[in-house]
Amino acid sequence: MNTLVNIENLHAGYGNTQILSGVDLDITEGQVSTLMGRNGMGKTTTIRCLMGLLKPFKGQITIAQKDMIGAAPYQIAQAGVGLVPEGRHIFPSLTVAENLRATARPIADGWTQERVYDAFPRLSQRVNNLGFQLSGGEQQMLAIGRALMTNPKLLILDEATEGLAPLIREEIWSMLGRLKKDGLSILLIDKNLDELSRISDRYFVIEKGEIVWKGDSPAFHKERDHVEQFLHL
């Protein structure tokens, strides 16, 4: 399998505060990777650097073997990376249909509005509702659908199911499982280890801005007790 994204020796922070101190992370085509860690350890900062939303102090980021360090967010999107950000950040004054059209990048046999509605039937019942009129779960479904409408090679979900009702979480995990079967590369940040362990192929644990453990699914299951020590307060 080919490496889709490679991050090496990434240092980043905000102002004079350093958050990342040499993060190394790679994402393989067609696999689900998971980035785990306690709050404030650098997960979202890593994602922000990858998406071009934060300029690193130093390090290397390649996407499909192309140097993307310091690239603008639209260039990262054009390279095939779609983000479902923490907090969703849908357009509250646009309808469901308008939210989906706003980011659409049509390709042959790719994601369309109809395909998103098929994946998330709740959205098909809310087509003309404005973003702020949706429940939290519906907003998360819309955020995922909006990212899929860019027809990404890599889908990133930051806190994929945090704060959602159990039935909504199950619907989203089922959807992610279908996306994996379709061969989409996925990078997940979430706290639900049981659900993550069902679909993840590789795991990275970040602690104080460094990757302190990484391994494949068999290694994770074998060392889960050890890994969980980095995740508890």
C-alpha cells in the first residue's frame, strides 16, 4: 500500500507556546488511522497543520509525495483532503442542500447530494432546513456529507462523535465502516476506543506534542491496557 500522507518531525504552536515537538505520523491509502491522546496533547494542532490552518515552526508534510508544508487550506483541499472539524462549523444560515453544494467538487462516480441523502436519510428530510435549525447529530451528519462532497482521498474527522446521542453515534460509526469498505482513507480523532477498535487499522498516541506509541490493530489489542494509560486523566 502507498503512503498518502507523511508527517515528519513536526514542530508547531501558537505564539511563543510550543505544542508539537517532533510529531511523526503517516497515513496509508485505504486504511483507517486513529490519532489518540488526552485533551491538550496536540491532536487538533496536528490536524490544523496538516490542513494548512496553522503554519508549523518546522517539519515536513507530504501528501501523495508532494511537499505541502505551508500550503494554503484550499491547496490542501485540492490535494484531496477533506476535514470534518471539531465543533462541525457548518454554515448556519444556509440550508442543508446549500451547505452540500457550497463545497462540492464533482467527479465521475463520486459523491453527490443524492448519495449523501442515501447515506444519511435524516438529511433528506431536512433539505430545506437552515443549518442552525438542525440538531447536533444532524449537524455532524451534514458536516460529514459536506466533506464527502469534496470527494476526498483522505477524510479527517476531529472528535467524530463527541457529545452525540447513542443512536446518532451508531449511525455515524456504521457510515464510517461503509466508507472503509469503499476504500476511503480516514483519519479519526475520537475517545470511543471500542468503536475505534472495530474499524481502525493503525493507531498513533500523542502525549505532550510527541507520538509516544504507534502500532497496527493486533498490536493495539495486545497492548491496549498500556495504551489506555496515555488516555486517562
